[in-house]
Amino acid sequence: MLKPLVILLSTLFFTLSIATGGGTTGLVVAARLTEDPHVTVAVIEAGVYYAEEPLVNTPELFGQAIGNPAFDWNFFTVPQTGLNNATLLYPRGRMLGGSSGLNFMAWDRGSVKEYDAWEKLGATGWSWKTLLPYFKKTEAVSPQASWQLFPGSSKVSESTFNVYHGRSGPIQSSYNVIYTNITAPYVETVNGLGIPTNSDPYMGDGTGVYNCEMTIDRVKDLGKRSYAANTYYNSSNSTPNLTLFLGTQATRIKFSKDSQGQLRAASVNVVAVNSTGITGTIVAHKEVILAAGSIQTPQLLELSGIGNKAVLDSVGIKTLVDLPGVGENLQDHTLLAQDFEILGTFFTYDELRNNATYLAEQQAEYANDSTGIFASAQFALTFPPIKSIVSKEVLATMRSSAEKLLKSPGLSALTKAQYEFQADWLTHDDVAYLEYIMLPTGGRTPVSPTPNSVYITIWVGIMHPFSRGAVHINSSDPLKQPTIDPRYLNNDVDLQIALASTKFARKITESEPLASFVVGPHEPAGNMTTDADWFQFIKTNLGTIYHPMGTAAMLPREIGGVVDPKSLKVYGTSNLRVVDASVIPLILATHPVSTIYAIAERAADMIKGRV
């Protein structure tokens, strides 16, 4: 066992900042702060750096690291009453780069109204307009070639593209180079159901069906995932003013009092979690930046004495700042898969399962040239407004249920304000309420694919759920998982949306031109007809797309905020900031990773005094 030690990293330096969490945001902030040679930064990360790991780097292997404790924290929810008391796996990246090395690589944005709602809720200075420069700063992407355009799409001019897209940022984003021949009829069918193709959803309207950028590098590190570790960290790891502690878990932030009587984060206690880690105390001479994510940021705050006094009292932790918003406001996207057998004349990724020769050829091509199907992960994304998929009568019922929810006794001021936006957006054309992901392969549902058969999988997710959950510690032991309770489907609105959206996935496959190529439903089976059957399927199979956010919201303290949106400093402290998805005050209809990078880039400028 390593002996405890105190590390004074900045005795000879001008300043020292500590980033607790070497994930997506922690590495962005560290890289940007260390651009100044007079600033020294220590990054604390429990995981390791997988520089050449296929389960991280190879695009076609996405998702296979989930549940593997070498890469994943392997959190679990408490039993979910809305899901027949199921306990769900709740993955979070346990590696340098965090969940940016674990996710499905989709790179998109929400709509203008969603970001502007943050500021209207009280997140002063956070809106579409203020984030757009940072969306661009983090990415490098080129326009789609003509052959990459989806049906119904038109080419965006180079000048317009450059207004909304970055061309020289660290994250290499790209469009796929392999498209299956089932994609066009799928998109045309979605168009025929009233959902148009969006030629460029990155311009502030994130609705429609579109070709999504993926964080796959086709320029520098050819054919590999582009994420925080192999971009932001690789660009800064040779700088002498950055120190990285791998295999080291932060367990508590220790405070002193400043001259104004506020708490000052003075140091971070750490413990080695493998042979490369350290146990002891790392001293901060300037500030501590908490970038541990939506689960572990509230956990570490509570372990350090910041949170709801009742929660802290229950585990014997002295309250330093009574901040009831810590760990509350948990929001997450749901996910539910259905798959459908299609005619064997179509090419899908099932070929890797059905054809051993093809599999060997593609493995060899990727090993030799970093090209081929293993360098690809092809989705067709659809983000429809809810009014696009339901009748006026069903929409009216949803609106009525939302209004009833707004009048529920005991709603917090924050939840009520959020619900007002969400109830209003039910009737909007330019805010998506759902996501449909078409993946051209089977094997993603609980029922195994039939050998030599060909499938498409359609996932559906609720983007603006009314469910609100929480994350709280249940022990003073920092190595014990916190209690995670997303409270999925705990209200009538979410149940109604789940039912309508799940049935719509089958409607897509029963509509032309796609219907002519579909053999039939595989999971669930074709005899699923009544709403009772559908509800049982939903409650048995619905899960998460792993997008938790909101548990340390950047909002006014009086309505449940945890950090000041003008500085990202935790209320009651002078030098403790939070920079991760936990600060997001209201969930977005998008895969959030590009937004999280943008938040981190803006936060870095904020710390530098540029914002």
C-alpha cells in the first residue's frame, strides 16, 4: 500500500489549478489553460489512457466497451418503478477522455430555442449565440460530398457552411464513407411520413432526418475515433506545466476560508485505484475545477460537505454549504430498440456476421489501411417534433397531461419553469421531441438475429422527458457508488410519448417505399397489436442512451442552481468550479457531446477572463 503524501506541485510556479476528472471537459480545460506557460494544471483521472485500444479507437466496435470495467464505471440505477422495477446499467467512461471514448460518436447539435431556454431559465450568458463560436472552435469538419447527401438534401454553400462549422479544431468530425443501400428508401419513407430531410442541422434547427457527422478521423489519425484523449490531451501532454495523475481517484475536496469568509478549495484528497496511482493530497494554489460528470460531480460535492443538509446528515458528513440543488434535476434520454428483417438482397452490417470471408477481408483492410467498414459507423438520424408523428387528438391529450403535470403539488420552481418550456414545445415545429436512429444491422435487441438474415434496427428515444431524477451519496465511503434514480416513465406525458413514438417506428417499416423491402418485425414480433402489449414491451425493454445531465445546474441559487452561470463557481465557494454536463439546466434534443465540448471551451475562456 502506498504511503500517504502531500504533493506541492506549484512551489516554483505562478499558479496551480486542479481538474478533478480527466474526461471530456477536464482535458479541454487543461489543454486550454496550459497554453499559458505560467499556468500549471494537475489532472486527476481514475482510469488509464488507452492509446491503441481497438474497443476505443475502432468505429465499428462502438458500444462493445460498455459494461467492461476496464473502460466503464459500471454504475447501476436503483429499481425503476416505471420499468417493472428493472435495474439499469448506467455506463460512464472510466478512462482518459471519459465518455467521449465510450460513446457512439454521433456529433450533432440541438435547436436554437433549446439553448436560448437555458438563458431564459436564468443561465445568464448561455445561449445559442454565445455557444456557436465554441461549437466551431472544438471541431474540424469538411462539407458533405454530393454522393454523401441523403435523399431530399441539397448541398450547402461553402460560405454558409463556414458560418456554422469549424474547420481547424481538435476534434476531427466527418461524414461516413460507406452507406448501405437500405438508407435511401428509409429516408424517403420518413420524408413521405411528413418529416423532411435537413440539409444542415448544425445551423440551429436540429429537426428532420439527416446525415449525422461522426467523430471519426479521416484526416490525421485515419479511421479512428476522435475524442478528448487523442486530441486535446495529445496536443498538450508534452507541456511541462501539465501533470496527469492516472489510476488516481479524487475522494474529497478540502476547504479553508478566504478573506471574505467564503470557502476556498485548498486541496483534493486522492486514492490510488491501481498500481500507477497515488494516495495522498494534491494542493491547489489557485482553484479546483470539478469535471467528473453528472454522476460523480454531485457525489464529490456531497462527500466534500456541499449539498442538501438532510442528505449529508444521513451519512454523517458535516455540511459546509447547504445547497439543496446538488444531485437534483437529473435528466436523461431514453432508448428503445426494435429490429426488422429485410430482404437479403440488401447490404447491411450483418454481412460481418453472415460472411466469414467478408469479415476477414474487412479486418485485414482496417489493419493495413484503417479503411473499410470497420472505419465506419453508419446511422440515419431523425429528430422529429412530436406533432409530426401523432394525430391532433393524441397531441391534445399530451398537452392536457402536461398541463396537469404543471399543476402538480410540490413541484420545485425550477421543474415548473422547465415544464412550461416543454409543454409549449409539444406544438412547435422547430424543436425535436424524439430521436429515431436507423442502424443497418441486427443484433441490438434481446432476441438474437437469425443466421444469414438481414436487418435494420430502429432505436427511439424521448428527447424532452418530463421525468426528473436524482443522484445522491448513500455512504461517506467515496469508493461506493452513489444512488442513481432517473425515475424513467414516472408520469403520464412520458408514457404517452413512449407509446406513440414506439408504435411510429413500426409505422415507418409499414410505409412505402421501405415496406416493399421489409420481411417483417423481428423484435418485437408482429403480433404486438394492443396498447397493453406495447406498454408491456416498453416497460420491459426501455433503457437509456447514456446522456445524464443537469445535476449541478448553472442557475440562480434560489431556484435550485448549484453553480453561478457567470463564473461556473459553486455557490458558497470562491474558487471551486464545475465544468461538465452536470451544469446543463435543461436537456437538449441531441447527442450532447459536441455541446459539452463547447461548454468546456467557453469555460476555459471564462477562467482566462475572456468572457
